[in-house]
Amino acid sequence: MLNLIDYLALACIPPLAILFLVLAVDDFIIDSVAWLMGLKPQAVHPRELVAMRLIPEKRFAVMIAAWKESDVIQQMVRGNLQAVDYDQYVFFIGIYPNDRETATEVQILAHKFPGRLHIIENALPGPTCKGQMLNEVVRGIFKHERQTGLPFDALLIHDAEDVMHPQSLRLLNRELNSADFVQIPVFSQSVKGQSLIAGTYMDEFAESHTKDLLVREHLGASVPSAGVGTAISRELVLAATTNKNGRLFNESSLTEDYELGMSAGELGFRGHFACYHLGDESNPDFIATREHFPRTLWQSIRQKTRWTVGIAFQGTENIGWKGTLIQRLFLYRDRKGPISNLAGGAGILLLAYTAVRSASGVPGPLLHNPFGLQGLPIFFEALLFINLLLMSNRLLQRAICSTRVYGLASAPWSLLRVPVSNLVNAISALRATALYLTHLLTGKPLSWAKTHHELPKDFGRVPDTSEENCASTEAKAG
């Protein structure tokens, strides 16, 4: 005997099945192009690394927007100064006048590493949006250039929890010779399998940054910024600030970095996703930015809510649907999250309800004919079978990409984390939709929802034997 909830569940099955099929088409296209074209991360051979070392070093201004980062900022700067194999770079850290804890930590760093780090104090109290802070830092960099007469060749965006790869600046130095906007991969720090929430970022970024973005560039679509590990040439910075009334970043957007990457092509500049690793495929050392992502459900929901609002809703509002058919396809992929994630959440609820009903001795709604009309059950069965194949392919792709970055042991965990990822994304999509609708109806501004940051325990905490070397390069870093 079916109850009312069973009938409601049955009514949801056909539209959900059709929606799942529609939403899976572009994923299958991306997977197919990657396979047919053999797109994958490329190895940097030892002789290439030697050649990279011979390229004259461009001067990088590394920008960090800091709000309530007193726990990690010293560790981040010290660790990267010790590790990065490059001379011509300077940290510019933006702080707020009402965040004295962070300011104190940054002032200690500036005293310890003169010439390697400069402080930009925001004219406004914090927290403002991240775009406003980054624009303040850009203005501070321009002021520093006028004072010293030493211009920077590129800006590099990082966060206070980032672990930079030792060869990242050398790779960016090379890639900026042929592109004006360069993004390197961003990966989660490896976490234990039972850390299910944090582990979802391992799988999602591994798939996006070892496959999806490679296909995106190959097909000619714009390469978006991931927010960190993003290098922007001086020429693009000047063109963008001129075009946007002196502001490099959109201060009304929660994903200002994403919009900058998408607008680079409109200004006539080439974007590039540089996905390389040292060593062979069996043990790759990716030249990537690593960081810890949220470990708790609520922190993850807050972060993904911000991403969804900024990319899906504000991206549609601010960027529109401009560009070629391929460009619009990827804009659709960027913005389908609210629909696909909510549909995925509904699918999880439907499966869970069916399991509970079946465990109680009553066949769940998925075990009944949802149409009841002759001929349609065959169509429905075929639709379910196609969706099952597409879902299996998604699981396979996720496991392959996770294995590329974290090794074979991560593959089974990546499969177990899929339902967790779907649940977090569904709640985030629902919350993002509610926040954006509230913003439209009330005019209440959308705020920068900062998450808690952490670094690997041993990063930047060893005795700082590099300080003399850092100080000795002051004249070059200027």
C-alpha cells in the first residue's frame, strides 16, 4: 500500500530522471573531449626545469588580503619565503585598521624581512568585501612603484593559508611570456579518509584542475581565476584598471577573481591554465597551490554558498551570456550549480526514502512503475539505465582524477565522499538562492563570508635558516 508521500515521490521521479539526463550532457561532453584529445597534466622534465631557471626573472607582487589572519599569516609568509625557489617577488599584505592582531603579526614580518614584505592598510575598517581590499592593495603597489621607480611585471593573488609550490613562480615566469592571465592548479591538502567534508574538496578540485579546465582552454573558452595561484601581467592590470575606473576587481561581487579571469579575453588578452607536474605520472609533484579547506559542515556550506552566489547569480548579472557558443556552454556549466545541486539533493532524499521504506518491508517508490501507462515503462527503464551509466562515468572520472593527485588509495574514498559532496552542495545551493533572493528583494548587500584558515603544522615552523638569504636579496626585491 502506497501512502501520500510515496505518490509524491513517484510524481518526482520522471521529471528528476529527465533533468538528470539534461544536466549530465555537458559533463559527458567534457569527459569525451578530454579522452579523445588526450588532455591531461603535463610533466616538466629535468631539462625543462633547467631551462626555466635560465629565463630572466620577472618581478612579482604577491597580493594577500588579510582579515583576522593573525593565526596563520606569519606561518604562511615564513614558510613560503623558505620554500619558493625564486628571487624577484615581494609580498604586499592588505590589513584593516580595526584588526590590530593581524597588523601586529604583519609588522613583525615586515621588520624581520625588510624589502620582502610591504604593508597596505585599508582606508576602511574591516571587513569589507575581498575585492575592495585587493583594489586597495593594487593601489598600494602602484604607489610603491612610483616611490621606488621599480615596476612589477605581474601581480600574483594568494590567500593567507596558501602553500606555494617551490617552482610555482618559475613556471609562471615562463608562462607569462605567452599569456597575460595564468592560473595554476589549486588542490586541497591531503586529509585522512574519515575527514569526509574536507575530503570532498580533494576530489572536486582534482577533477576540475586536472581535466575540466584543460578542456575549457582547449575548446577556446575563458579561463577563470581560482582566487589563488593567479598571475596577471602588468599590461592586463593597466588595461583592466583603465577600463574599470581604476579598479581591477569588482567590489560588488563575492567572486571578484572569477570575474577578472572571464573579462581578460574581452579585453583582448590571452588566459592560460598551466597544469604541470614534476616527476612521472606514477608519483607526480604538481606545481600547484595547496591549502586546507573547511573541515566542518557549516564552514563548507558558508564557503560554497559564497561561491554559488558569486558565480551563478552575480556572474549572470554582471557578465551576462556574452561570447561564442563554446563560451556560453561553459558559462552554463559555471551557473547550473543551483539547479544541479538541488536536483542532486532531491535524488539523495528519494533514494534514502526508498531505502527506509524497503527496509520496513514495503517496496519504495523507485521499485514501482511510476507511469502506469503501456509503453512508457520501457522508456522510463531506458532513461534510468542511461542515467545509471552516466552516474557511473561520473564516479569513475572522480576516482581517476583524485588518483592523479593523491594516489590510488584515494580512489575508494572519493566514491564514498560523493554523497557527502552532493549533500553539502545541495544545502549550499538552497542557502545561496535564499540569500540572493533576499538581496534582490530587500537591497541588503551581500557580505564577504570568510572561513577559518589553517596551515600544515610543520609549514613555516622550522628554524628559519633562510632569513639571512631573504635579507640579502633585499636590493634585488626592492
